[in-house]
Amino acid sequence: MRRMISFMLLLPLALVSSGTAEQERDLWYTISIANARSGWLHETRTKVDEGWQTEQESKIEIRRGAQAVSMLVTSRFIEDIHGKPIRAESVQKLAGAAITTTWTFLDNGVIQEVATQLGRKNERDIPLANRDWLPPIAAERFFNARASAGAETIRWSTVLPDQGPEPVELTRTRVDETTFERGGRAIPATRWKSTTSAMPGSVGEDLVASDGVLLRQVTSLPFGEMRVELTDRATAMMASEKIPELLVSLFVKLEAPIANARTSRTLQMLVRAKDGVLEDLPSAGAQRSERMGEGEILVQVDLDQPLPASDAERADPRYRRPSALADAADETVAELTTRALQGMDNASVRQRAERLRSAVAMHISNKGLSTGFASATETAKSKAGDCSEHAVLLVAMLRSAGIPSRGATGLVYVEGYQGAPYAFGWHMWSQALVDGVWVDLDATLPRAYDAAHLLTATTPLDGATMDRDIAGLLQLMGDLDIIIREEGR
């Protein structure tokens, strides 16, 4: 759940690149979610020896039930005076220990990535298939020139450090001319409709001044607006009296409870979109999805008939190798794995996977909502976290044991949780590749898994930044109805 919220919050901030290119700047913004102040954004641009550095620092606070959670993110991008990318860095502190990731852009199109947390480094070379993109200042220069020429639609690609090295496409379409009120004066501005390939289906509205400075950005989501607005430092840093709650408010409430939900092996449910448009849901693991109409999908979960993995999935190295989030090579993770599997030399892969699931459930003794989004390395040491920490640690331990694995995101049935009588709440668990099929494993439960889960996306947990695999989930939050059609055995 928290990983999805983090992605939602970080992406619009990464798009707030503004102002006249090649001028130093110091800009402050307030951040609001669903009409509640949530944090601030500080953007600076400075001249450095290699060219220009664009830096963004942000702090966001949300509530998960009664628990407040803070997220601190800093990104830097250095490019030369001609707009050639040199280096980018992202520092994300969504839990106790920050993950720092640096990307160095080589002339041959390869990106050298180094992710560091708790003194441990993960390094890899990433071939960049799409080289037709612009770093921040070059992107501004391009946009300002096209806007000054009267272009109605402007499209470009860039790399957002908080979202990893893969370029995203941004589009702005001119709407009208308007003004922005600040400090008792009206600033002339152009209103643009904005979209990004990194968050499909989401439409934003940008107010941009004639000199290119972003004045306000509003991103529409099913459960409310996210607003980033230019202000001064004192206003941006003011404490919020009302922090937005983004856990219970996003539950999908049911009309009646599900009998024997925690022991169910089959379940059939109809999933509907309130706005009438529902993207495909995956058929993977124990879940089969069948479209019934533009806004309806019939989902059947059967734990005894898991679907086979595709040839591409079985061969995908991302499900086997360590990453900054799921570091299977970390000494603490490897030690936990070895200890959990003692005496299991002759056990089946399925039995070994289940033993690791139980080990994670027992190892995380401090179960709560206060952790931001911790890596497997940090969770192995802290023994703290909720569903995402359980899922990520289990993925890392499965890989440490030689079992391909990935993260799974979606919803799980809950009763009486955070005051909700019966509902589906956003959740994360793990999937292990066992004998050619994806087997669902939920380390937060007393049993391996039950049918009262709805899978909406999977992620290889590859790299150190927020995954785009889950971007489509943002359009589902606050937009779903779930009708139980058949309670199984």
C-alpha cells in the first residue's frame, strides 16, 4: 500500500521542473492532497564546474489510520552547458535508512547505476534503448522555445531521477490564458493540460508563467487532487494542521462479510470501476480475470489451480538477481535464509518457499504502520514493518535460496482493521516461481495464502527507485467496487 502512495507522491514532484533555462533559481512550493496540506518542495538550480545542477528536495507527510509517516526525497541532475546528461542522483528516505542511487551517463548509451544503503552497494550497467530524451535544462529550453512559437501541443522525453533511468514521455496541451494570484498581484499565465507515460490515465493541469516558471500543478486522481503551488519559504515550511489520511479512506468497503475468508481456497468476485473505465487486471498466480464489459472484470481465485508462468517470465533474470530493494546477497538476508532452511535439504521447492514465508512472519516482530518503505536489508536488521516489508524481505530470501520471486500488489480482505467492519484494503505480498507456476505467498498471514486477495499488478523489485509497474494502480484507488459473487470452499 505505502509503495503505491509513495509512487503517487513522488511522480508529480519530479515533473515540477520550471523557469527560464540557464538561470540560477530558488523556488518553494506547497504540496496538498485532497485539500489537506501534506508537505513542501524546494527546487534550486546552480552553476557547477561541469555545467548546471538542478536539485529538488521534498518532504511529504501522510496518515495511515492514526499513524503519521514522513517521506523525504532529494534528487539532483547535472548536465553540461550544451544539455548533455552527466550524472543524476536520487536519495529516498521512506523508512529509517535512506537509499542513495547514482546514475552516470556514458557516451555509449550505457548508464552505470550504483545504489547504496547501510554501507552496502549494488552496481549494474543499464543499456538505454531510448537515447532521444532531454535532461532538465535542455527540456526547459525545448519547451520554452515551442511555447513561445505558439505550439498548441508540446511533447518531449526526459529522465526523472526519482523514477529511475528509463525515459518518460511528457505532454502539455495548451488550454487558455489566465492569471495566478500571489502576493496581491495577478501573474499572467498559460494553462496547460499535462500527461505523462509514467502514470497512464492521469491528467494534470499546469499553470506556467511567461518566463517558464511553473506556478501551479494539479494532478487529478480518483480520491482527490494533488496540488503543488508556488509560494515562499515560510509558507511552504508551515506545519500542517490536517495531514491527509491515505489508508482507511482508500478501503473498498463491502456490503457483507466474507465467511471463512482466511481459510478460503476459491473466491469469485466482480470488480467494477465507478467511473466506468477499468483497465485489465492480471491473470497470474491463483487469479484468473475475465472482462465482462468496459468497466467490469470477473475475477476468480483458485489456490489449487495456479496459472503457469510465461516463457519470458521463466527466463527473466530480474526475478533471480539481487537489487537494492531486494538484496538477496546481503549478509543478514543470506544468514536468515540459511537459518530458516536448516534441515530442508531434501524438501521440495514449494516446502522451502513456505518455510521462508513462515520465517519472515516470525522475524518481523514489530508489526506496525510507522515504517516508510524499507528494503530487505533494513528490514532484516530492524525486524519492523508491515505488508511491504514482509513482501520485500520474502522476495529477497527466496532469491537468496535460488527461488525466482517477485512482488505482488493489490487488495486483501480485512475485518475490523482500523475501524472498517469488512472491506478490501491495499496490500502487498510475494510470488515464488515453483515448478513453472507463480505461487502466491503472504507473509503477513498465519497461512501461506487465501483466496480473499485481488491481484492488480506484479513488480520485479528491480533497482532502487519506485517501480512504474504499479503506476496504473493509482487510477484504481478510490475508484473500485467489489461484489462477491461466489464464496468458495
